[in-house]
Amino acid sequence: MFQIIEVPFHLGLEEVAVGKGPARLLRAGADQLLATRGMPAAVTHVRPRDLRGKGLDLVVDVNRVLRAAVKEAAEQETTPVVLAGNCNSCLGTLAGLDAHRLGIVWLDKHPDLNTPDTSISGLLEGMSLAAALGHCHQELRERIGLPSPVAEQNVVLAGIRDIDPGEKERLEDSWISVHPFDSLGLLPGALRQLRERVDGVYFHIDTDFLDCAEKPYDMVRLVRESAPLKAIAITNYNPDLDRGATREREILGLLSALQ
Ligand SMILES: [Mn+2]
């Protein structure tokens, strides 16, 4: 059974840019697509009460509330589906899960493995996976409540097209299993190997992977069938940039593929 958790924030700012994505997907019937025996998925809204800080403090506040919501969903033996603005929601979601023998499968056009030293844009969302793996922002991760980083050996990264130079170096020197958008051939084997090391998977979907993925629904089904999914994230959808609602329909297709 799925439990939707709506996190309508863009770097701590509510309903701005990609922060508008979650509400739009709910209006389009995300809860119906994740129904169990005809019952729409329940929805929890992440709204920190006192958003008076700024910058990273806001990111911490949002992720702490998300952590509690994920923990509650997991305790009720439902699968949290986090509809979030930014990929940094991975920190709050991972913090709410039992970290023991947990893997990550990450679909994204970008590896999100920049650090403040290598980032060209300087934006936190491009550092999301790096932060979860302990490459940067240790303090941020710890404040959100994720004391230990996830081991690189337990990460499968797929759908990748745009890699920054600093990320390329990092990937060449890492244990992460990387699969470009156009080479899905080795993905089933990588998922089987991951399954031997973990009991469950956090499945992160940055919807920009749809820009280039050739068989996105097959990818989602492959991951779904590869291991128990402990939580799922759907991130980075900006309805203002979605003329004709093409992307919205594609994302609804991804949700259907999770069933
Ligand atoms: Mn991305």
C-alpha cells in the first residue's frame, strides 16, 4: 500500500518553481494511480510550522518534517511515495528509513554528485546524492537526522546524460554502478547484484530523466521488480515549464508503472 507524502518546496521555499509540482500531480490524480483495491492512496502534507529561517536552515526544517512523515509511513508498513520539489528531499526520506542493508537506485539526467568544490551552478540540488553519500554537507545531513552516509557500493545510478567534469572524476574513482540513458543492457545485472547486498531500496526518480530515457516505464518496472521498495521519490517537476502538460502525463505514466 502506498502513502503519498507531498513536499511542495524548492530549496525551502513553498510552492515556488519545482515546489509547484507535487500539488499539480495530486490534482492530476496521483492518489488514484497509487490506489490499493480501489482506495486512493492517503496523502500527508509536509508543512513545517515555523519557517522563519533562511537558506540551508529552511532545507533542514523541511527535511526534518519529511523524515517524521516517512518514519510514520514505514511504521504503518506502507510505502512512502514522496512527491517533492527538490532532490535534496532524499536526505529527509533516507533519514526516516531503517538504514540497515538499504540501497539506492537513482534515476536522473544528472548524477547529482557535485560538491561545493566542483559545482558549476553552486546549487544544492546538484549535490543531493553527494550529500547522501557523505561527500559533502555532512553537517546538513546530520542536522536532518541521517547520521551515517549510504555506502557507494549500494548505489545504482541510471538514466544519466549530463555529467559535469568534477562529477566525471568522482565517478571514475567510485564504487557507484553508473548506467547512461542509452545503455540499459547492464542495468538488470547491476540491480541483481545490488539485491544481494541490500534488503530494500530507496528509489529516487528525478523526472528530468524523462528528457532522454528511451524506455522510462520499463526502467521503473525493472527497479520495482528488483527489490522491495522502502520509499519512492518523484522530484523536479515544474508545471510552469510544462506546456501542453506532456511531462505531467509522462509522470502519471511513471506512477502507473509503480503499481
Ligand atoms: Mn536532475
